[in-house]
Amino acid sequence: MNFSEEWAEVRVGDLGQVFTGRTPSTKCPEYFGNEFFFITPGDMHQGKHVHATERKISDAGANLLRRIQLPPNSVCVSCIGWQMGEVVMTSAKSFTNQQINSIVPNNDVDPDFLYYSFVPRKQELLSLASAIGVRTPILNKSSFCDLHILLPPLETQRKISSILSAYDELIENNTRRIKILEEMAHALYREWFVHFRFPGHEKVRMMDSSLGRIPEKWEIKPLGEVTLNFDSRRKPLSSMQRAQRQGEYPYYGAAKILDYIDDFIFDGKYLLIAEDGSVITPNGKPVLQLVNAKFWVNNHTHIIQGKIPISTEFLYYRLLDLEISGYITGAAQPKVTQANLNRIPVIVPTGHLLLQFNEMAENCALEVRNLQRKNDNLRRTRDLLLPRMISGELKYTSEI
């Protein structure tokens, strides 16, 4: 390996304080609240920094866990289960569950450089943890502390991390813009088609319907009447087939994984709806994905498009707030069948209002797609640079 003699191989345990998280007893609801982030592996997929968590800790919970609280810029690494090796940094005072080991770096360690040192090691950590022989991969605190990283002088760490961080800052800025655009379109849908405060609503009479009072001349139709369904083209794939076809196109199932499929490629705008009830029920909402690109799905995902004048974006926002539990059947294997999906009621407004909404929603969706493409390009460039920079193979000077 080509790196400067100034670079040292250092134990993770010597880089700072290492903490293993802990979950407060759920029998004491007072430990949970809205004050502090409580990071679990499920929260570690939002980019470099954690800006939100599914659950939060109260002041009482923070006092209970005060010995293992994490300051901002701590580096958290998941070390149990098949999400092994996920890495994030804290953006505020936080706590984690027991599946995560975290490092509070010493003053001679740049937190961002430490974060980037762990990012490419996911497969390595999973292999180490699986070698123990237990059914669930686990890398305990002692083994985690015995890991080594290459550490250059602090000034070099900061120069390297500043280059890599520039990519992530752009990605995070674009991600925030995407969220704002999606929230704008969702808010417009709710304003017009839930609260009925659309342009000219003051002059429209209301009438009774199966969903309550709606504007006159609007209709209630089942989802099956206003959509095109493509479920006949769903195809189950074995894990071996997925591994053999890994490559360019996204592959969607109950959870998203990347795969390459060379037949029956979907190309265009579709709404994907998870069929598996076990991943739908935790918050009572359906798992949705609005896609406008080439992709493939397995047989656990419904694929639909809106029929003119109903747009696919309109359907997405209709289903986004839907309480889905009433449409789930099956005890041993809960699922949303196509028949149940088809009977979901949809309010169908008059044509001119739909056209206005579709145009605005499409403009938002177009800008979102442009930002997503920019992020994809930024990630690819960053991921090419990252392993070479943190190993010392590529210098941070004119070689970039």
C-alpha cells in the first residue's frame, strides 16, 4: 500500500472514548419523549449525519443514560445484525441502542476523517462478525476497539475530510431541497383535495358521499378503476439470481436493493406499493415509492399508474396519508392483496382542477429527479475518491 510514513496504524479503542448504546426499558414510557435523538440501525440511512430518529429520549431517559450520551460529531457504527457496518455522525446530543458502538474522538482525531475511514468497511465488518459463528452477526465492543485504521497527521486528516465533506454537504443540501419540494406538493394536495380549499372553492356546493362531504360533481371511485395495474409482470428472484444480475437498474422489493435485470424492464413513471403487511403496519402507512426511471420489482410489490386524467403523482399523495391496516389480510403472512388494493376509495375531482394539480406536481417531480441525478453523480465521484484518499494512495493535492 502506498502511503506516507507519517501515517500510523492505530487501534479504534485508542482514538477516543468508545460507547455501546442501550435501550431504556419500554415499561417506563417516561424515558421516551421528544428531547434527544435515539439512534437505531433503522435511522442510519439518511446520509452522513442523523437529523431525525423514529424515537427520541426524554430528559428522564437522558439522565438514566447520561454515562453513554454522545456529543455532536460522534461516529456511530452498527455492530449487530445484517445492517452491520452502517456509519453515521451525530448532529446533536444523542443516544443509541445496543446494536451500535460509537466513538467520541480525541482532539488529535478529525471526526469527519474517522467517519470516512469506516464508510468503505461495511463488508469487512460483516465478514468479521459472521466469522464468530453465531446466527446473528455481532461485533462486540472489545472486538470493535481492536479494529485498526490508518491515521495521518491531524492537518492531513482535515484536508482529506474537507474534500470528501464538500460532496456530502452538496448531497445534504440537495436532499433538503428534495424534501421541501415533496412537502410543497403534498401540502398542495391536502389543501385542494382533503381540506377542499382549491381555487374557486367558495362558489362550489358540497354534497354527501361515502367519504363525507365533498364538492359537487366530484366522484368517489375505487383505486382499481382509476389505475393501470402491472402486477402480472412481477417476478420472484432468488438471492443467487440477484447476486448474478447486480448492476445498473434499481430492484424493488419489500425493502429496496440494487440489482440488474435484463428482461421485463419497467421504464417510465410508476407508483410502487409494498404488498408485505409486516413492513406496512409499524406506523399504519403503506410503503410507497414513486419511480420515473428504469427498474424491476419482485413479486412483493404492486406496480400501478394513474389513468388519465388521474396522474400517478395524484395517487401517490392520496395513498401517502392512508391508514392501510384495514386493507391487510392474512395472519401468518399479512399482505395487501390486489383485490384489497383495488377497493381503496379515491376522490376524483373535476378535470380542470386535476390538470392544474398535475402540472404543478409534475414540475416538482421533475426538479426532484434532477436533484436526485445530481446526488447520484456526487455519490459516485465521492465513492471513487474515498477509499483512495483515506488509504493515502491518492494525495489531497493536485492529483484530485
